[in-house]
Amino acid sequence: MNAVEVVGLRKTYGREGAAIAVDDVSFTIDERGALALIGESGSGKTTIARMLLGLERPTAGRILLEGSEVEPWRRAGRERRARARQVQIVFQDPYLSLNPRVTIREAIAAVLRLHGSSRAEAESRTIGLLDDVGLGAREGAALPGALSGGQRQRACIARALAVDPRLLILDEAVSALDVSVQAQILNLLNDLRAERTIAYLFITHNLAVVPYVTDTAVVLHRGRIVEQGRTREVLDEPHDDYTRQLIAAVPGERREDPE
């Protein structure tokens, strides 16, 4: 079964849909698959993510999660929590994603309690989640400001995994990190996908990191798909001029997979 199936997705804004943000986009992500959504700012990547999260209503098209068609949230509470258990997102800036006055352990435990765990269960599971992302008791007891950027992003990933989602959206999740830290987070993501039943939608404009963590790729330009296929094939044998321009803009040669 596919984790995600997007069919003919379209989103317009303004009077009579004059502004087209997403135009006839279709793709699937396998149950443990990882798809790169590639494009410059304004290409429609974030709009697609917001529709998957239920924050935007598609103008046309369908979104299916684990085979069931989904609708935007119609009210807070139960529907919102149900969608959150299916889809989570990790943003570019981990510091802005975390409450600076709440410890990492408390931030993760709060999510678990919101979704029905007892205080004791939340404490126990929080320890396990921190361990899953390579953080220990010291980092768990710290405020976000006391951690490095890579540690904060690990904490954000742990918090997103707390509800055991089937889809994790990674919205430029490594672009604010140093290259060496990027490699560590990408390796972590690969390890987590191997251990869990989870799929990734990896949103990025940086083609240099795409081969490390994704199986398939979609290139967007002005809301439309211009290239789609296996990641290596899209990057090594692009058919569209826009994709070639993106590849040419990557500084230096693409590196080998991180160790």
C-alpha cells in the first residue's frame, strides 16, 4: 500500500483562481519510501505540504493517506489530532520550532500526553524517542538554547515521531545546518526509515542532499511537474531544461553518500 497518493492536485488563489500555486500535480510515496519535492521558492512545494497537513483545501484533486481520502480539518480537536497521527512536519529552523522556555524532554512528553499517553507512559516513551535520535538525558533536560543546531533538529525529529506518523514532511530540514551536521541528520533519517514504517516527503531546493535520503524525485516549476522519476535518473539524466539549470547551480561535484 502507498503511504501517500496525490492525484491531480491543484490550488489557486484570488478571484476566479487567477493565481495558480499548484497545477495538476500527481505522485505516490511507498509505505517506506522517500520522495524529494524539488524546486525554487514559489514553485508550490510548501503549498503541497500544507494541503497534505490539512492546512489548505485543494481547489481540485485528491489526497489519499494509506488508501483513504482525506479532507482538510473542519474543526479543532479530534480531527486535528487524527491527522497529526498520520502526518508530521519538521521545519528548516529547529530553534523557531521549539519553545525556548520548555526542555526538550517536556516538549516531547507534552505531545504524547496530548495524544492519550499517561504521564508515566509519556516519560518512558520520551526517553526511548530521545535515544532513537541520538540524544541522551543531558540533552533531554536542556532548554533548546543550550543545544547545537543539529541537536535541536534531532529533538524536532523525535517530537515529530512521538505520534508514530506514517508520513514525515521534511521542509528544508537540513538546509540551515553545517555540511557535516547535514550528513549526520541524513544518516539518522535513513536509519529511522529502515527501522520504522514511515515515509518521507523531502522538500528542498538543494539538489546536493537529495540522493542521500530519497528514492524518487519530483521537480516543480511554477506549480507544475517538469520532471519525475527515480532520484538518480532525474539527477543524472534530466530531460527538462529547468532541471538542468537547478543541477548546474549546485556548487562543485555531487559528493558520494555520507558514511
